[in-house]
Amino acid sequence: MPPGHASEAEFESRLSVEQARTRVLALCAERRLASESVALDHALGRVLAVDLVATHDQPPFANSAMDGFALRGAELPREGERRFRVAAQMFAGAPVDIGFGPGECVRITTGAPLPRDADTVVIKENVRLDGDAIVVGAGERVGANVRPAGEDIRAGEQALCAGDALTPARLGVLAACGHAHAQVARRPRVALFVTGDELVPPDQALGYGQIHDSNRYSLGGMLRGLGIEPEPVAHLRDDKEALRVALLEAARRCDLVISSGGVSAGEADYLPGLVAEVGRVHFWKVRMKPGMPILCGEIEGALVFALPGNPVSTLATFQLFVRPALLALQGSNEAGLPPRKARLAMPHMKRHERAEYLRARLEWRDDGACWATPLEKQGSGMLRGMADADALVALPEGACALEAGAVVDIVPLPGLC
Ligand code: AMP
Ligand code: MG
């Protein structure tokens, strides 16, 4: 064996996808990133580091849910009609409470505080104006159209949990609870490099045996989709010393190092041996297709994912292992969620033993179920199949014949809303 090459036997025997993921999550649990305070305008997608307990009611005061007239519900007519003199008006933002007498009402807008003597709002569409009064008919409900204080969130209630990813609505909850900043996990620092003597940039003419480097952009896109801007991407040749220097330098600066290519058992695949030399290999090769050669290790405390260079393998292994790792490093609750399910739209015969991840289109049909149609282009080098896919369909280990309608696990891909 050439020097620097690692035989598989030196490392653990291959793991299943589930074993490998469990391993990755355990490694990330030991490396949870510190938290920082971030202004809400910049906190979208970040992972909350602490529980949010409301310090005041939301809404903070009883208010009107509609534009109309606030009055005493006990005075509503049981039958016929009743006149109420409009004693005052109360708009949203009104600075003081307003009192009003028996037989009177207050014109009120949505969000305005309910006057202390009122318990009911009759919507303006349901009244007839008559000079300085309104006429209300029977059939109005006592207590209608009022939003009590705290009906959304009570003071002392836990409104958000540590590990929640900040969606637009959760940013809204933070703001409604009086927070202009969120305490969130620091973003992981990520180095990304692509390896291969055959790679040239997309704007360079192809020489003999050369291909355009696509992984740089698809992996960069995966990271940016998670809100992570990687360090400037380096292209490294299949040169052991250059790779050694790049790996070590990146590991010293970053929390996570991702490489593409050079991780199989070919003559110029130096990464497994190198990671073993300068760090530690946690696992190499997983019982899956595509993406079998993936390696997970560590160098100087940084996690290292060496992904296979085949563009589909690169993206599938990113989605299955690197994405959960990036989420888990930030303490996200999402990494541990159970898999999503869909029904297979056509029969599928699986003849090999490894778990398989088919590129598939999803469709929600009238039966309410999500149906997955595997795409034609399933080769691990066929980016087009990946580009057309909404999700990976996860077929479990072992040969099996799956019928149309079979329920399968799916792994959503970016772009699926
Ligand atoms: P490797 O994992 O280095 O053995 O590469 C496997 C296959 O993926 C080969 O056909 C490579 O040419 C191709 N490949 C490797 N890196 C890239 C890349 N950055 N962009 C596109 N294809 C790549
Ligand atoms: Mg290569």
C-alpha cells in the first residue's frame, strides 16, 4: 500500500447511517458552541440558546379584536333594539382609560384598550347610527370581540425553548415579549475545500480530462442556506503535503472542516490517511449509496467531514451528516426530530444491501398524502437528478421489493418549502 494510505481495516468496520449519525450528534454534543446576543433583525435562522419566559402578558391589556362599540354586555337587548349614546372614542394607542355611564358606549378600534367599564364590543357592521347614538339589535353575545390580557402568552409562561430555530414568527414572539435582541448560539466557523487535479473554475475552458468544479458552489449553497458563510473556498490539488497544510490550518481556525473528493481508496485519495496522521478518524465509509466513502474525524478539536467528490454523493452526505452536525453544534432541537414520511409513487426493486437514498420529486395529492416519485437520473455523478429532486427517499438496508404506496422515510432537500 502506498505510504499515507489507510486500509479500511485500520479503522472501524463500516457503520450504518443511523450509527454514523448518532456518532456525529454525540461528537457535536461535546462541542456545543457558546452563545451571543444578536439584534432581532439579524437573528433569522439562528438557534435560541436560552428558554424565553414571558415577563408580561401578551396582549398586555384587554383590547378590542374589532372596530366597533365597547359597552356593558349586561345592557345588551334580549329582544328588540336598544340605543346607546356614544360617549367617547378610544383608538389604538389611546394614552388613558375612559369611563362611560349606563346606557352609553365608546367607539373603539382594533387593538385599543377596552375601557374598564366595558366587557363587550359590538362590531360596527352590526349597529345602526342614529345621531350621537347607536342602535343595537338582539342577538349580540356578551363578551364578544374582546381579547383578554395574556390570551396569547401569559406572564411567566415559557414562550420559546432553547434549541428553537428563530423563524419569522418566533422573532415576532421575542419582540412581542419586549426583546430587541436574542441570545443565540454562535454560528459555526466552517472551512470548505475542494480537491482534485481535474477541477477548473466554471469560467475556464476545459482542457483534456478536466471538469468544472461544481461542488464548491453546491456545498457553498448548502452552507449559505443554513445561514453559514464559509471561509473563502480553496481548491487543492491531489497533493498530500498541500492537503496536510490546508487541513491543519483550517482545523486551527474553524469548528468544522469540510472537504470534497479524495476520500475513496484510489491512488490519489489521501484524506483518510492524512486525517488519521494529523488527527483522528471517527468513522470512514458508511453502509449507504450514494456517499459510501464519507469520513468523519477530528483535527485539533475541529470536526472534519471528508465528503466524496461525486456531486450527488457530496450533497447527500452533506444533508445526512453535515447539516445535522451544524445544527447540533448550535444546540438545535431539529437534529433529533423523527424522519418525515412519504408514499412511494411507483414500485422499486432494491437489489443491494446498503441503505439507498433515491433522488425524488414530492407531490401532495388529493388523498392528503405526500407521494415521492424517484427520478430517472440516479447516478451518483448525475447532478441533474439532484437538481430536479425535492427530497431523498431513504430505503433501508437489505434487498427488498417495495410496492407503490409503501411508506418510506424522506430527507427533504433545500428548496422544499
Ligand atoms: P473523488 O471523490 O475525488 O474520487 O471524485 C469522485 C468523482 O467526483 C470524480 O469523477 C471527480 O472528478 C468528481 N469530482 C470531484 N470533485 C468535484 C467537484 N468539486 N466538482 C465536480 N465534480 C467533482
Ligand atoms: Mg479526486
